[in-house]
Amino acid sequence: MAGKKVGNAVHRNKAKRLLRALFIANLPRFKKGDYVLVAKPALLKETFEVLSKTFDNTLKRSSLIL
């Protein structure tokens, strides 16, 4: 999900694509359940490598991965 605070339609779609790519790359590691990812404006300012490391660290801290 990406709200209007993320930017115009192009920026919101890019943010959704980035989150979707991160989620799919880590899908086998997730515990069963439903997940909601919310895009923030800062998401578009980082590289994919930094986002990937941050996503991984967040999942480990929250115990959402196996």
C-alpha cells in the first residue's frame, strides 16, 4: 500500500514494486500468515541493496521469519 504522501502515481507504483520485490525475494523465509507492507516516502531515497538489508534486519527483529 502506498498513500499519496509517497508522491505522484509514478512514485507510488515504484514504491509498491520495490516492496513487492523485497517480499517475493524473502517469501520462503516468512512464517505463515497475512502481511501488510506500507510504503513511506523515504523508501524511494535508498538503493535496493540498502532496502534489502533493512528489510532483512526488520524481519529478524520482529521474528517474522523462520
